[in-house]
Amino acid sequence: MAGRNVIVSGAASGIGFACADALLKQGDNVCAVDITPVAREKLAISGENFIEVKTDVGDATQCAAAV
């Protein structure tokens, strides 16, 4: 299913990064939330289907703002 809007936490590394990359490859729109910047050049970004929001997921106010 391509074209979904998805929020991926922990997208800067590990499983979160792998999930964000896989979703982008499927054609989904990804909002990456992480306190660490995402290595955009390593993601399968095509066009405007990716945004990044610096967020500390341990902070409820920041999480609410990211959504």
C-alpha cells in the first residue's frame, strides 16, 4: 500500500531507520521523528515524501508538537 502517511520514531538509526527507508521505498510519506538528525542521503527519498522533526520522544509536549 503506497501513499500512506507514517510517523517513524527513532528514525535516525537502527530499526527506525530501516523502517523509514522501507516505507519510503514503498512510496509512503514518512515523518521521521528523532532527537538525532537523520542521514537523509542514505534514505530512499524521492521528491517531497519525507520530513524530519527533531523530537525527544520522552517529552510529551514535543511528541504532541510533532504530530
